[in-house]
Amino acid sequence: MFGALFNIFFPRVCYSCQNILADGEQTLCTDCRHRLPITQFHFNNDNSVANVLYGRVKIEQATALLRFEKKGITQKLMHQLKYKGKEPIGAFLGDWLGGELQTLDAYKSIDAVIPVPLHKNKLKKRGYNQVEKFGIQLAEALEAKYLDDVLIKINNTNSQVSKNRLSRWTNSDAVFSVQHLEKINNKHLLLVDDIITTGATMEACANLLLRGENVKISIATMAIA
């Protein structure tokens, strides 16, 4: 009864279209969920994500849940997640992708999930890493550990949204660092981020993680641009 009264005065709305959610709907309304540009890369053996990093870093498996297009529904969700404090979006997408990956043999060997980190100053300002809940849900689905203390960001770089491919690549150099390598030795790691564009960030992070002994890297992102 209390929940029903609460929803009357403070109705739950879709994070995309802002319409009131119906009973049984969570985070997104059914219409917006059906309009999401799903890739299904991991079901179709599509190498689109891996090809972004081809010849730059060795990757075991790579996938992205959604396609990112300017002014599209995925961009709206990413904006809500990163700048409007809508953390449930990350959990929603992580639960969705995790449910799919747990059915595939290629991802059953994942030992730990590692998020691309935020610099401590940006983390303090925003209050959360937008990839955290996404990674936690993936780790839970894959029965893997969630490790957020292995990769760290040591330089507080500006947003890469408006940078071209060359500046993105140089901007990622010497930005990250790695610690506690003993936690990842002999492990298959799933490196996760919100969006993969040029792959510069993933390349920098993956190469650091590969300093561990006998480490394998796979990648999963919310979206691919």
C-alpha cells in the first residue's frame, strides 16, 4: 500500500522517454527497451569490437551490448548514467548483458571483472564510477570477482568526447597505472567500460593488465560507437 501511494506522488519514469513506468517495468519502459539498438555480437561471433583493437593488443573475446549513435536512444541513456546520477542504468545493462554472456562457453572461464577507472578527483566530483554497477552485475552473472583496485587512473584528463583518433590515443598514454598484480596472475579478466570508440583507453588498460603472469583479457562494454 505504501509503495502504491509513493508511486502516485513520486512516479517511476523511464530513463529514456521520461514516461511513467507500468507495473513490472524497471529502468526503461517496454517501448524504449524494444527500440534499443542491440548488437548481439557475442551470439553472432561478430568481431566488430575485437577489430577495433586488432594488431594493438591480444584479446580473447570482445563484445558490446548496444550501438551508439548521436542523438539516439543509447546516447540518451549514457548521458543519464554519466551526468545525471542515474546509476540504475548501469546495473540494468550489466544484468542484461551478464544474463546473455553466462550462457556462452567462451565467457564461462572469466575469473575477474575489472572496470576502467576514474581519476580520484572526478570520482569525488561525480560520486560514482558509471561503469561500477555494470561491472558488478557482470561479475555476479559470471560468478567472477569484481576488482576495482587493480587499475587506477593517475592523470585527470579532460573528456575525450570531442577528441579525434590521434589525440585520444596520445591522451591515454601514461594515464593509467596497475597495482596488486598478484590478484590477476593466471586469470582470465573481463575489462569493462561504458563505450568503446577508438579503443585507446581499452588498449592502454589491457596492456597494463597483461603485465601480470599468464593473464588473458576479454572486453565487454555497454556500447560501441
